[in-house]
Amino acid sequence: MPKFTVLKSGVNEDLIASTQKKVEKYIGVLFHDHEIVKIDDFYTFTAGTVTVTVQVLPWHSEDVLVKVYSYVGDESKPLTPEMREELLRQNATLPLGSFGVTYDGNAIFQYSLAGANLDLNEFEAAVQMVAKTADELDEHVKGVVVA
């Protein structure tokens, strides 16, 4: 039997609320007010040619996820099979975060963190990694989408 606790199902509303407050505090440290748009529980900002979104999501009864993500490429045009493979292969070399393909064939770069013990350093690393990686590959992906 493993030494770690097995995850328990359930949603911890109090932890979601406290993590959202922590995320808002960290966003206030990292950004000027005019750089962030908050709609419901989504926080977004622009990084070069992409929009980065931060969201706090339920995970299990003792923790939540802080998901930082950005769509890459043109969301109105699905990826070619070759570009899908290229992005997924990059996951093997990325130190943090990963590319994925959405249900409708678009590329997304995301980085998720456990929220219960979230600190500014790891939050900043996630935001920087998503912004940098998504912005660097956005134009490349747009150049090779299916017409």
C-alpha cells in the first residue's frame, strides 16, 4: 500500500474560495489592474498574440486545481495531423506544462497546479511558462493549419 493518501472524491467549496482569493492576490502582484480581465471565475491577460486564462477548478475533497492555459493557433481552423504530432512530441522536452488537442481539434498549452498550498513562486512560473510557450508557438501553428 502506498504511503500517500488516496484521493477522496468530493468538492471542497471553502478551499475553492480561498484559492481563488490567493490567485487574485498573486495576480495583483504580477499584473497591473488594466492588464487583467475577470469574467466570472476566469482571469485572462494578453501575452503577445495569445490570451492566457487562469481558472480555479475542483479536484477532490482535499485540494483544487489552478489551471493556466492558452489556445495556440487559429481556433477556427483545426490542426493538421502533422502539427498535432509535432506539438505532442514537444511535451517530451518541455520542463513544465504540456500541449494538448481539444475535442474540436485545436491546440492548447496548459499547466495545472495543486491549489491548497499554492505559493507565488510556482504560480508565477506557471503563468510565465504558459505565456512564453503559447506566444512563441502561436504564429508557427497558425502557419500550418488546414485551410
